[in-house]
Amino acid sequence: MRPIVKICGITRAEDVKMCVRHGADIVGFVVDYPRPVPWNLRAADAKGLISAVPSPAGTCIVTGGPPGKVLRLALELQPDYIQLHGGESLADTARLADALRPRGVKIIKTVFPDTSKEAAIAFCAAGVYALLLDPRAPENAATGGTADLDAYVQLRRAVRIPVILAGGIHHGNVAEIVRLTKAPAVDLMTGVERCPGMKDEAKVVAFFHALRGISLFYESG
């Protein structure tokens, strides 16, 4: 057993296949994001990449904005997960969760270190499948960030749904991060890139090699 791994910001078909081949459980595509980021794809381009994802890996689109737009993307692209990363309100999140649940699309709601415990609990009650703690807020989504481990541990204690940890995770720090947080799922993007939107196979291989030790930790701990 090891943490679930979501590799996000994929823009090329060859990277889809490479990441899944080495062990990615979920592959993510940034689609029609409301702010300029180097990983952004048009819906038509994302649709082709999603269709190329080999089983059993899951698919996720990362987006934000009005619920009508998000719903249209979900219906067009039919991912397994929608990650909301645009500062969506509780009401909009609940509306999307209700609309997409019958279609089998799960909502991952991004929250940030300054998100209150009460707000996180309310998102859980709104029907989201998981939370993702990210140090990058919508206004600085194009820049890097470092995972806030203390905030993550406190968030996991406060809610009863999966919490994914993101922020500067790579092969050199993932073992220590998981040891400290016992995170059941991690999200990475820049930590396995050569440049924005281009994944580096050597870094992906090194990351999954580092997970071997984590598997032993999980089994014994």
C-alpha cells in the first residue's frame, strides 16, 4: 500500500502514457482555468488527452468559475473527478456536487492554508468527495508553493473525507512528508516537470522509486 498519486498539469499525450506506466493513479488536466497559467488547455485538446488515458488510471480536470461553465466541461469531457480551484462558493460547490453525483463525477474541492475549519467542514457537508490542500491560491496559481504540513494535519483531523496534500512535493521530500502527515493521497505537478507542461520521465521514475520505502512504512506503521 502507498499513497494515491495524482499527477497534474499534463499537456501532452506522451506524458499521459508515461505517467500512468510508471504508477500515476490519477492524471490531471488544467482546462479553461479562469486565470493565465502555463498548463491551461482548451476543452477540445483536453478531450483528446482524456481519451488516451489507459485503464485503470482515473482522470481529473482542474478548473474554476461559474457553475454552469464547470458543468458544461464535466458533461463534455466526462472525467472521473472535477477539481474546483477557482474560489467557488459553498452554494456553487453544492450545486455542482448534486448535479454531477448521478453521473459518477466526483468533486475535489481545493482549499488553502487560510481556509477555516468551519468552511472545510461545510464543503464536506456539501457533498464533495475530497478536499485538496494547496498553498497556491487562484491569484498565484502559476507560481510554486510549499506544502503546509501543520495545516494539512489539522485539516485531516477536522473532516471525515479524503484530504489530498499538494505543494512542492517531489522525489526528494515525499518520504518525509508522508512520514510526518500520513497523507493517503498526494498531488504533484512541478515536482516532476522539466518545464511547465512538460513532464520529466527521470523525475517521475525517481518519485515512484521513493514511494517503495513509503509502502513499507505504511505496511509496518
